[in-house]
Amino acid sequence: MAQILNIVYTILIPVAVLFGFIMLNAAYLSYMERKTLAWMQSRMGPMMAGYHGILQPIADGVKLFFKEDIIPAKADKWVFIVAPLILLVMSLASFVVIPFGPPTRLFGILSPENAVPLWVTNLNIGVLYVLALASIGTYGVIMAGWASNNKYSLLGSFRSAAQMISYEIPMAFAIITVVLMAGSLNLTEIVNAQTGKWFIFTYVGPVVFFLYLVSGIAETNRAPFDLPEAESELVAGFFTEYTGMRFAMFFMAEYANMVVVALLISIMFFGGWLPLQIFPSVSWLGGMAPISWVNTAMRAVPPVLWLLAKVYFFIFCFIWIRATLPRLRYDQLMKFSWKILLPLSLVTLLATAFLKQAGLL
């Protein structure tokens, strides 16, 4: 009986909660983006399905589920079918190593030995695992464009291949820099390493954050780096020929990837589930000082809420960037990666190694 309860607490509950979280995000982040873009562009956005369009994601899901599934006559059928599945599965698989907080007792209901871990698996090479899955997911985009037997789709997938390879390199160097500062590839240990000071507040933190943020936006094909789609010149890019639920899989994968990038930004640079310390600890003011009250109140907020607040703030920033910046030309996109981000990431990595060796990090 104890073994069954242990499986329920450590595996079934985390998996069920995580799956529900991913599905809700995949549905309602599209609503959030449409409403935010509408607000920034002085429009109303979805309004018809439910109060202020709150049921629009459900209506879209039902519509896509019953839409006709069309496969082009000269397409490579099996590759065409598998491509969106690869992209979606790789996106969802990244979540299994993401820690959403320390093990929780559910407000004291559970005993300490039955505390529920807020992760599916605490992999000791979690960062490497996520980076590997992101690389494999690129194959889904390339396969979709090639199998469609459409020159615009093929061009979109070629663009994606070049873009992903180009921006994965500075992203990898940015992640290596964080690993060097934390001394671990484990995401939980990276959070714990920021107990005293978040990595964003270190000497190299802002530069590494900039490198990862830009590379993450490019890896998820978000504006202004959405050249693989580029509807003004490629119809809709690599998914031009897709309809129904296969079309929806690409969008689910995009929003899932966006959440993963926001989670990694929060975990690697902003302390993950660690609370915000607005005021430093000032012992001579005494335990009843207002400064201590503020910090105590912040520590009372559940850790998972701190992490989610940071994640949704960065998702809002992604949407804000889309509403603000125009799409880059393809030569500008490639030049920015190879001539600016790559040299900057190498210099930052070397500087971090020097500061670490000197005991300044």
C-alpha cells in the first residue's frame, strides 16, 4: 500500500498536473496573445465566444478537430503525418525535467515523507536534456516543409534549418555560462545556487540573459525572427499545406516552446521559485521593522506562484516584442547571429570562467 501511495504522489499526481498545465497554456496563451495584441493596436480582439471571447480557444479547438484533414496528392504521406507529431512531442517532453518548486506538502495536508515533488523527474543533466530536445524538434519543421511538396513550404523549412542552427550556438554558450556559474546541469541546483543573489544581478548576468532571450525568441520562431513562416512572402511557410488538428499541433508546439523558454529564463536568471527580495535584510532595525515585514510577506507566497508570475511576465514580453518590432530580413537575421551574438557569447563565457576562477562569482 505504501508503495502504491508513493507512486501516486511522486509520479501520477505530478504528471496529471503537468499535462493539465500544458494543455491549458496551449489553449489560452493564444487567447492571451490575441487580446494583448488587440489592446496594443487599439482593437477589441475575440469578443463573440463567451464573455469578451473567453471561450474562443475552446471554439477554435472544436473547429480544428472537425475540420477536413487534407494531405496533398504528391506529398510524402508518412513524413507529412509524423512531422507535426515530432515537433509537439519534443516540446511536451521538455517539461518533464522542469522543476516548478520544491516538494510541497499541500498546505500541510501531507506528511514530510509524502511531500509531492513539483517535477516529473529531477534529472541531473536537465539543461542538456532540454537543449537536445530543442535540436530534435527542428527536424519536425524541416520534415513538414520537405514532405509537403510545396516550394514555399520547402523554402520555409530551409530557412528554419539555417536559423535554428545559427541561434542554437549562442544559446548553448549562454546556457554553458549559467552552468559554469551554478556548477551544475541540474535545474533544481541552478535555482538553489541563486539563493543569495540571482544570476541576473551578477557581473555577466545581463549579457547572458540578453543572449539567451534573443536566441530563445529565434528558436521558437517568434517575431521578429519568424522567417520560417513569413506569410508576406511564403504564404504560411512550412505549415502551408496543413489543416485541422495537424495544423493545431504546430501552434500547440510553438506555445509550449514559448513556455519552456520563459521557464528556463526564470529558472536560470531570476531565481526560479525563489521570492523577490525588494529590500535587503537590515538586522539593526529589529525584527518588527517594515522592511522585515515586506520580505516575510513575500516568503509567505507559495514558491510555484513566484515561478509562474515570472513566466507569464516573460510571455507577455514575447507578445509585446511581436507587437512592436517588424520582421527582420533574412540576411539581417543571419548576420545578427554570426557577427554579434556568437562573438559576444564566446567573450562572455571566457569572462565568466575568469571571474569564477578569481572567486568573484
